[in-house]
Amino acid sequence: MSNLIAVAYKDEATAKEVLGVLSRLQVEHAIDLEDAVVVTRDEGGKVKLHQTTKTAAMGATGGALWGGLIGLIFLAPLLGMAVGAAAGGAAGAMSDVGVDDRFMKDLGSRLEPGGAALIVLVSRSTPDKVLPEISKYEGQIIQSSLSDEAEAQLAAAISNERAAATV
């Protein structure tokens, strides 16, 4: 079962930096992310989603592969690839995987102007490897499906920097 975690940060740069850390940890197999989105709210109050998964590109790639294979059967592989890429790209653009966009926009509307949030869908993690890496960034949990104990552990880790700075 996956867990949804949304953490608010002071700005977009910090949220993207944390996303970079999580991406590196995913390569190191310390965490498995199903979806990751940076949500920003500009000074005018407009909410913007910065998706990390490009569903249209993935659909076009898969469509081109299948279209090429089908095209080979009918002796028109290039035409099959073109039609497959177009169909796959359209299907990918219309599909919504991961966290619901409406939900993320609602969370984004609660951010301070100029603020950002990182919303991740985590299927697996190794907390003793992940928490020390993200504790360097000051954030606040705004939504979570974690157990109370795991959420408290995460909250302590991301507020640890604040406590160290005030001592």
C-alpha cells in the first residue's frame, strides 16, 4: 500500500531540491516513488502543478513501439509507428496516474503566496536512509496517510533543522 505525503516548503527552489534528493535516493533504492509533484502558489494566488511524470511522452513511446510492431505485420512499419505514437501520446495526455490533480490544486490553494509543496506517493522507503537526507530542509507536513508514529517521526526529522538553528 502506498502512502501520500505532502510537505510545504518556503519556496519552489527548496521543494525542487528535496525532490532531487528523493530522486537520488530512489536510484539508490532507499525509496520507491510512484508519483512526485511540486505544487506552487505564486504571489497572485495562482496554483501550478509541476509534474515529474510525462504521461504523454510515455504514451507516445509505447504507442510507437506497438504501432511499429503492428505496422510490420501489415508491411508499413513507419506508418504504424506514426499512428501508434500519435494515439499513445493522446492516450497518455488524457490519463491521470498517481495523485489526483484536483486534490493537489486544493492543497496548493492553502499554501502561502510564493510557497511550494512537494507531494509524493511512496510505495516503499527505508526511513533510516531517507530521513537524515531530508532533515536538512525545513518543511511542514500538510497532508499524510502515514501512521501517527511514522508521521511524528517524519515531522521531527523535517523540523530538526529549526530546532538546531535556535540552539
